[in-house]
Amino acid sequence: MVGLFSGSTCNNRETASRSGRGIRCSIISTCSLSCGKTKKAEVLRKKNDTPILTNVIEIRLCHFWHAQASRERERKKLEKVEKGQERKKERKKERKKRKRAREIRDDVRRREKATKVREKLREKGKRRAEKGKGKEERKRTEEESKQRNARRKNEAEKAQERRMRALRSGLWLWLRPRLQLGSGYGQGVDLCLDVISLVAVGSYSCGCGSRDTGDRVRGCHKGMPCFEGREDQPGGGQLHIISSDHDDSDEEYATNSQPPRITSLPNTSRLDKSEISLATKQACGFIDNVDKRNLSVTSMIQRRALGPSFSTGERCRISSNFLPNKMHQVDKYSTKAFCGSYSTDGRFFLTASQGKLLSLKFRFYSEQNLLFDKFLRLYRTHNGDFVQFKTIPARDVGWSILDTAFSPDGNYIVYSSWSECLYLCPVYGDSSAQESLSLCPENRRFCVFSLVFSSDGREILGGANDGYLYVYDRECHQRAFRIEGHDNDVNTVAFADNTSQILYSAGDDGLCKVFIILLLNESDPHPVGVLAGHMDGITYIDPRGDGRYLITNSKDQTIKLWDVRAFSDHNGEQNTRKAVANQNWDYRWQRVPKRLHRARNMLEGDTSIMTYRGHSVLQTLIRCHFSPSSITGQRYIYTGCAAGRVIIYDVLTGRIVSSLVGHNGCVRDVSWHPFHQEIVSTSWDGAIVSWRYAGKTALDNSGLEEKTDAESPPRTLRRSQRIAAQRAKHAAAC
């Protein structure tokens, strides 16, 4: 046993027990290497201490185990070192790959940068070349413009001299008998000096109330020579003096007395593809699932007798055969009528006229020296009868009442003029109890050209001559917004639908802009979209009421139909601005250039659906509207005309279906009764005329337009006199 455990460093503990044959020993040793292993041996000793190995149950040698563990650790360490070396090699390869990728990327960037630099240099060279050409063209254009302006100035000076000579002679012929008789128009020389002073300072007023925008007046009811001025700048700006004697030099400013002649058919390619075409056909009863075999009025009446009542489409289809064609004069004013409109329920009709000059107070001219009687007249309508309900005296009217509007509930009226305030007056009650709504503008010369109430009646939207849109809050009694909308005058504003959250505006820049009230910001106003396509300023906007479609009337002698879901791009907007800037005529007193009457291709970027031609827009802001949905399904567009007509277009075809003739002056405003086939036109001849259906009338030679003779009864169409004679003979024989 000694040899067995030799060389080991174990602490032995012996336990002896005696037996019959000897001493039995059990040796337990614990390894000093702290491996936690225990070795146990059993030996048998005799008395002579001779060890005899009887049984070895288990002997575990720690050194063997430690050697094996040591070899395992060495092997693992070696594997770890090898793996580390492999990872280092892989990382080195990755670094090389990333470095190569960076080099390639930097090389690509350098090439792209060099390409951009070369492109910029090429563009810069092109711009320099174009700039050189542009300078030459601008110089040539400026020289031509200077020459043209010089010729015009010379012609204008000569014409002014002729007019002044005619004016002096006309004034003397008018004043001489009154100076001798000392009549009530003035006292002798003082009146003469007053009139000469007015002429000297460039003012214009003859005391007859004929002072207005480009109105061609050869004399007034007092026999005195008349003067002309601008609607937007009375007492200043451009002046046009017309004597009582005829002067051929003024013919270049004469207005068109004849309507334009349309020689080409309208282009309906875009309209046929739009949704409004289908919606209008459905509303007018052209598309009906019930018995499409016969859609005549007689067949519809027979079906109604056997079945249910007429549908809305059938009623609109029947009423479209009975468009107004006979005139009935409602009232006649001594001055120009500017506005005329029905209330929402059709119970009232409101008119506003320019008024007449009552007195001239001081020698030198100013607006305060001219006193005009301005009134708004309110008529109650019932069964086609117009009974004057109230006469409302207007306040602070510097020139004329420019626009009026009914509140949605029909209890209030608001009107605007050359004043910084709007005036709100009740329909019922004391007409003198008018509320002043101050807009607090920055310009001294200020007016609101267009007014409209919101659907709840809380807010009033207006467009002014300073290019801004104004929103007045009636509940807060103050201005809510002042938004810069256009570069020039804002001629018209409107809400898109009954939500009153989307508004339209248009002006002399030829653009129609779309704003959302929730996104308005006075410091940074931007429209959500622009509709461009007109070649001159826009005079009026009328929305269809569905929030999608609207029409605009323009000085380029067209009406355009728009879809607000198709805005114009920047190119279209610039083309419109350029076309408007190139117009060299004034619609207030000059003839329409022939190029505007000719049908031509649309401007590049024009997104309008349809263009309607056939009416004249001259002298003033003429208005247009959709026909009522309740009786026509909004199938028609009707508008005033500078030639004294009321024009009705078919939305679906673009053709004129009716031309109502009877006025002797420009028809500025028109209004269709919301529930009856009745149109009221307001004209500068002072007449308020109601148009109703009174039987079929004869067609003119062209067979395209329907005309009405106010003096003769309507004649029924007869294709052959021979057939008519045979039928009359047969009836007499029976």
C-alpha cells in the first residue's frame, strides 16, 4: 500500500478495527489539489504489520484527471486563438470591402457633381444667350411702345381739344338763354363760373344723373352737354367728355349696339366626358328608367293619369318647353338700374339704381359737393305681380350702389357703395334703422364690388377694389378677416355651397381663386387652387351649389364652366396673366376687339370644361347665373348683355336657346324666380322688365336664336302657307 500511495500528498486518516484474523484498516484520503475527489482504499493488516491488499473498491487518481483537464484546456485555448485569428482576417476583409465601396461611392459622387456643374454651365450659357436676345426684343418692344404711346397721346390731345371746343360752344348755347332770363338753375354769371370751374379741374357732372361708366350720352333730359367718367374712380382718373353735338372723333369709344356673330359650333368634347353632363341630364329628365319609348309632354301626361305623379326630372323636362319669352315692364326709373335680385324664397325683389343729381353746392368739385338721391326699392311678388313694398334711402353713397344681397332668412338686406362701411337694413320695420358695418380698410378710396351672406347669415363676404377679401362677423360686430386675394380689383366673390367653408374670388387679373376659410391666414394667404383660362378680367362668379362646379363671366366675351377638382398649373396661370396684360382696350367705352369674338384655341393650361360665346360684356360688371334647379334642373345659363338682351345658353350644348330683346341699354343684372318660369332683367335704360312665357314665337332667319317682339302678339310657326290655306278651307267647309 505504501508503494501505491507513494508520491502523493494526501493527508491519511486511519481507522482500525480488529477482527479474528487481523486488523482491518480503511484509508480515506482527500486530494490536496482541491479537485473535490475522494479516494478510498481498504487494506488488511496482520499483527506483523505486513500489509495485505484484500479489496480495492475504487481508486481515482487526481493527477490523471488533472492532466486530462489540462490537455482539454490547452486544446480549447488553441481553438479560441485560431477562431480569433480567423475573425481578425474576416474583419480585415470587411474593412477592405467597405473602403472599396466608399471609394466607388465617392467616385460616383464626384462624377455626378462634375456632371451637374457642366449642366449648370450649359444652362448659364443658354440663359446668357437668351438674355441677350431678350434685351434686344425688349428694347425693340419698348421703342415700339413709346412710338405707339406718343401717337396715342397726340391723337388724344387733338381729340381733347376738339371736345373742349365743342363743350364750350354747347355750354354757351345752353347758358345764354338762361343768363338772359335768369332761370332757376343758377344766378347768371355765378352758375357760368361754376360750370367753367368744373370743366377746368377735370370734374364731370351735368346735373342730369348721366354720369357713369362709359355711357354714351349725346345729351340729357335737361338739354345740357353730358360728361363721362369711370365707375371705379368718379371725379378722377380717365375723363371722357361728350358734347351735345355729334362728333365723329368719339366713334372709337362707341359701344357695340349689335350682338356678336357666332360662326362656329361650340366644342363640347370636355363637357361630354364630365360628370356635370350626366348630372344635368338626370336632373332634367333626359335619363329615366321608366318607359323610355316616348318622352313627349303628351305621353308623360298620359302616364301621370294612369300612374303616379310627375317626377322632378319630368317636371323640369316639361318646364324647359316654356322658357320666358314675353316682356312685361315692372317699373321705369329715370336713372340707371344697377342691381336686381329675388330673395331666396322668391317673395321679394330688390332693386338699386344710381339715382339722380339733386344739387351742386360749391364751385370746385368734390364728391361731397354732389348730392344724389339713392334708393333701394323692395317689391313684394305674388302671382307675377310686383307691388312696391318699401323704399329704403341709402346712406353714404359716394357714386352708386354697387351690390346688394339678401340674408338667408330673408329678414335683412346688405348693400355696398363707395364707402368703407357696409349697411345692413331690415326688410320689415323701420327702413331708417340701418346698421353700419365698418370694414376698416387701409385705402382712402375704397369700395366693395361684390357681397354675399354665408349660409347661416353670421358672416358677410365682400371683394373690394384694393385687391383684398373682407369677412365681417355679425355676431362679434367686427371684421373677422382681411385676406389679400388679387393684384387688382376683386370684382366678385361667392361661397361654393351651403357649408360656407369654400369661397371663390375673381378680379381684373383674369384668375379665379379658391380659398378654404379654415386655412385662411392674414399674414400668409394662399389659395388652395387657381382656375386660369380667361384672356381678360372676370366680372362675375356663380357657383352651381354642389361644391364642384361654377361659371365665370369675363370681359373676353365668354362664360366658362369650371370643375374645382381640376386646378390650373403654374404655366396656365402665367399664360392667363400674360394674356390679360396684353389687352390694350378698355371695356367701359371702347368696342370689343374682333380677335375676342373669333373662336380660337384655348390658352395653354386652361382647365375649363366648356366655353359659352354669344353675349357682350361691356361698360360694367355684367352678371350670369345658373337657372334654378327646382324647375329647370340647372340646365341653362342666363346672362345680361351690353346689347340690351338677356341670353339663355344650354349647358349641355353651349348654344343659345333664347335671346330676349327689349331693352335699350346694357342689361347689368338678371334674376330667375326660384320656383316660376320668370326672369327679371335690370338695365341701364332704367327699365325693370319681367320675362314670362306667352306662346311660341317666330325664329329669325338663322334659325338659331329665339326672339321676342314686345309690341306684336306671338305668331305660331307654319311651314307652308299652302297647307295652312287647305286646312282653313277644309275647316270652313265642315
